[in-house]
Amino acid sequence: MITSIHPKLPMRNKATTKAYYLDQLGFELLGAHDYPEYLMVKKDAIELHFFLFPGLDPLQNYGQVYLRTDAIDDLYQYFLERKVAIHPNGPLETKAWGMREFSLLDPDHNLLTFGQEVR
């Protein structure tokens, strides 16, 4: 049976991506080995993996991940306190489809959308 998913997203520079996810977003480094062209990070119950793509044009990157949370307001506030840039078109708001969401762009323009079902 399938038990989890670990999206793989492109990165141009491992040090930049690592700093963003660890220092700004509060992820932890994952894995016992440090591969020069691969990065794995974890936060709570999710993992994100990154592969080196030095020729990536961030403005042509369509990498996207939707991350569900059970504490959207707290997470949003946590990122604001850490001065994480919120996507200009993605501030925290309740959507017509019953989700409360916000979005970020990482240094390589991978879109991270966080959402929580409105009850």
C-alpha cells in the first residue's frame, strides 16, 4: 500500500535552498548522507526532496506543492514573525472552495501553498 509522498522539486543552489527551508521555514535536515546534488528536509509529518538543476530559470519553474495543515493561522503567523515573504497573490484568506490558504515562493520559485479546511 502507498503510505506517503515526498515531492521532488528543482533547486539551483543547494546552500540557498537549504538555508531557506531550515533557517526561514523551520524545516529540519533529513538523511544520514549529504549528497552534493540532492537535499531532503522535513517538517512535522512531511518531507520535501530537492534535486540540483543549476540551469533552472526560476521564472519558468512550475514546481508546486500543496501542504495541508491543521493550524493555518499559527503557521502563517510563524512565517510572518520570521519575515518569510508571502506570495504577493497569496496572502492568507478563506477561499470559495472551503479552504483557508496562503502561498510562498521559494528561492527557485517553487510554489508552496498551505491550506486548512474551513469547518
